[in-house]
Amino acid sequence: MVRLQKYLADAGVCSRRRGETLIREGKVKVNGRVVREMGVKVDPKTDAVEVSGRPAALAGPEIYIMLNKPRGYISSCRHGRRKIVLDLIDTDQRVYPVGRLDKDSTGLLLLTNNGRLHYRLSHPSFEHEKEYIVKTKKSITDSDLAALAAGVELDGRSTRPARVYRKESREFGIILQEGRNRQIRRMVEAVGNQVVHLHRIRMATLQLGGLASGQWRHLKAEETSELKNFCGI
């Protein structure tokens, strides 16, 4: 166990003194909880540390893992006794999920220890595309799809225009460049329907392909290179 400010220094985030300031300012999280008090110790092998939303990991080989998340798992590093996506993979390195898929959603999830890549893919200002296949409770009309594409009002402001395409009477694809909380489910509810299955098939340049539910793999070298180029790192 090491003091949190020493961990931040060892991870190359900042000096110990600057680490103390970041902790006081509430910018450091350990296992998803904001830490403000001095003297907290962390286990570098098991604890997940974030600074201003970016993972802070000790130096080691860069890890990039693609997972086809099944239903019932939380996209988190730690969540009490509930099942988390880290239960599904086998690596000695601390990795962090990029973005979120809610417990009932499935599909592509990237996990990495590259803090810069994590930030550029998860921060909404970079506006990378995410593509989903959506199955609804009732048939969805062409006018409903047009409304989803144009944008619907959520929390007093409209969603950004999206690309939408029909697959079946109760199934369509949607490509977003934003990621509000449970956005697609709420958009579908706004046009009088309900999502029964939400599955992500693409994130930026990454395609899920034929990876089976619950299975994972390391990214290929060309996939990693393309993704880094896309993110400008």
C-alpha cells in the first residue's frame, strides 16, 4: 500500500505536492469515490485511481482490450458485490473501461491503461461516433426514425442530429456523436416506444465484428495504430 499522492507521482501524473492539491480540490477518485482527505493509501495492483476523469496507472505495457459485454455486467472497475466487466477478462495490468454501457446493454467495450486515449475517447468534446443496433418493444415508424435522426428534446434541450437506418420493423441502427445518460433509451421513449435490447457494434474506428458475447481479445496492432491516429496521439 502506498500513499495516494506518492502513487500519483509514481504514475507520472504530477509531483507529490501537486497531488495533494488535486486531492484537496476533489479531482482524484479511488474506485469511483472522490477522495479529499490526506493520508489515504491505495493498492497499485487492485485499486482504480482517476484524476479529472482520466485513469492514472503506473508505467507498464500499453493494454488495449475489446470486450463483447453481455447483459448483467456493470461497466465499472468496482461495484460492491455486483458483476463488473473486469470479471470477464484476464490481465495482470490495471485497465479501465472507456465510456459506459449500462447493465442491460451489450456489445463493444474497450478497456485500456492508456490515459490519453481513454480521455480522448470518453470526453464528449471529441465527438467520436458510436454505433448501436436497437430493438424496440413495438414497431417503429418511419416518422419516428426521422424524429430520432433530427433530434428529440431531453432535459430541456435537443439531442444532436444522428444517422439512423432501419433494419426490421422493430429494429434499427443509430450512430451518435454524443453520450448523455441512457440517451438512446430515453430518445426512444420520447417517440412513444421502448428499448428491449441495445447493442453497440462500433466505437470510433473499432468494429465489434464476430466476437462472441462475453468474449474478449487484445486489439491487433493495426487496430491500435488506427485508433491512436484517429485520436491524434
